[in-house]
Amino acid sequence: MSDHPVKKSVKEYFDYQGFGGKLLFTVALALVALGLAAWGGFQSPKQFAFSWLFAFAFFFTICAGSLFWILVHHAVDADWSVVVRRQLENVAWLFPVIALLFIPIVLNAPTLFKWMKIAPGVDPLLDGKAAYLNQPFFWFRAAFYLGFFSLAAFLLRRNSVRQDKDGDARYTWSSRKMVFGMIPLFALSLTFGAFDWLMGLDFHWFSTMWGVYIFAGSALSSMCVLVLLVTALRSAGYLEGVVSIEHYHIMGKLMLAFTVFWAYIGFSQYMLIWYANIPEETTYFLRRNTGSWNTLNIIMVIGHFFLPFVILLFQDTKKRPALLCTVAVWILLMHMLDMYIIVLPTYHKAGASLHWLDLVCLLAIGATLAAVFMKRLGDTPLWPLRDPRLARSINLRN
């Protein structure tokens, strides 16, 4: 038994007994959804391409946000997050699977990114961006982003798991030294990934705030997922005496902070583009402020900011796990709507048009990631057993 300040009755490892049925169901759901998505790809290839990118962007941002919180934890030498860090590590370690799920985007890239089909000399604006928007450089960047995210998640999780065995503090110092090199690469990879895969849907449009906007949604959505994962484990009898209401209080405060930050960045981007009134910048909002897209935009602004902001202002909300989970699910739905509004108007220009592939692609990617996550959940302890800051994290007061 490990020498950490937790009662010996606490279960350190996830027990798969009685859980196999849920895992098999998730695997079956993933296989069925992947099969339906593949069939839909042959029946309606353009719709599939945009539906898959929408679903990919949603889950990619959650994994990226999880990696961000790990980087911040090590950079600032945080105490409070030690007991929840392992679940962030487990989510971030899904990046190799995310890289495999990027393959359909590779195969459908000319359908998604129309600049790939335009010959040199046809569009002067594209010619001016040719040094950046060319296929060899585009694919090199994509490989770099996904490779960096996967490697960073692997190295940080490996150090954390190795420390479970001997409690050597050098793993803590090693991770802390690594993240100072990883943070700039993370910022560049997430920013330019957002430029390439989302802004690149309309190469005429640009916004220098786009990377920060996507980052804000990533950080917020991943914190919501962390709240849900921790609550699910606690309800199953794990993390007793490890994660307390004090941890929920901090996670709730971070949800509130990034709800405000997301709204601030979104409004700043909109206001600056509206005020400047430059045609190359206004095209994005003109399409999304028309017809049914405008209705969805209004729903997103109210649902993504005003409702969670008001609810999360109260301290009682942040100290009630059930209520905080409800808010977390709502924010995730709004983040999903945000990704939908970013991707699909490029295809459905006249207005929103829901398609069964939108749901199937979400299920295909989500169930695949969930199955891998559940399979790996029992491979390591549910929290870092011998982190030097574990006692302070368990006895947290804020």
C-alpha cells in the first residue's frame, strides 16, 4: 500500500468488475456509429466531410483544453489540482486516437478547404497567401500539431505514473521544466490549428483573435468534462476522502472565469470586426447573422454566457456537485453549438440544416474516445499516489 495521506479503504484503482457491460456497449456504439458514418460518407460525401469536421473540432478542443490545464498545473506548481490531474492526463492522452480520427479530414480535405482546388493565378488573395496556404506546408503543420499534442500528453502522463511507484520528486521537477518549453508550442499549435482547420474553411476571412477564441472554449469545455468525470467516479465509490467540495468550488470558479473570458473574447472579436467594417473580415459574421443561423447565434450567446454566468455567480452552485454537473453539461452543449456554427455555415450557406450525419459523427468520435478512455482508466491509479503536494491537495481549504 502506498504511503500517502488517504485512508487505506479508499480504492486507488478502477475496478472493472460489473463495468464490462458498459464498456462493451460503448465499443459496440462506436463500431455502429463509425459504420454508419462511413456509409453516410459514400452517400453524401460533402455533408459527411463537414459533419465529421464539426464533431472532430468539438472533441479536439476538449482534449486540447485538458492538456492546457496540465501545463498550467505544473507551471504554477499548483496544489489543489493534484487529486484531479490524473483524469486530465487520461483525457489528454487520447490525442493519438484524435490523430487517427483526423484521417477522414485528410481524405476529404479538398471538399472542406476550397483553396486546395484553386489553381495559382485564379484568386489574387489566395496567391498572396500561397506561402502559407499550400498543401505540403498545410500537412506538415497538421502532423506537427497532432504530434506535439500527443508527445506532450505522453511525457507528462509518463512522469506522473512513474512517480506513483517511488515518489521521487525529480519527476515533478522534470515535468515542470518541460512545460515551460511546451507552453509556447501549445499556444502556437492550438492557434494555428484553429487557423488551418476552422478559419481555413473560408480562406478569404481572417481574425487575429481567432486562436484565443478557440482556446477560451477549449479551456472551459475541458473543465466541464473534468467536473463530470470526477463526479462520475465519486458516485461510483471512488475518490472518497480525496476529492472534496473544496475542489468543486475551485473548478466552479474556473468555469465561471472562462465563461466570462469566452464572452469577452467573442464580443471583442465581433465588435472590432463590426467597427472596422473590412469586407475580408465581415464575411464570417454576415453569414452567421442571417436567417436561422442568426437564431442559433442568439441562442449560443444567451446559453453560453448569460445563463451559466448568472448561475455560477452563486457560491452555493459551485459547492453542489449535482448542480455544477448540470451547468457543465449545458456549457458543453453550447460549446457543441459553437463548433456547429463555426463549421456548418460554410456548407449550408442559406441557413441551418440539421442532418443525421451530424449526430452520427458526434457519436462515432465520442464513443470511440470514451471506449479508449474507459479501457485505460484502470491501468493507473485514479490520482497521483505519491505526488509531493498530495497532502496539501487533499486538505485543501479555499
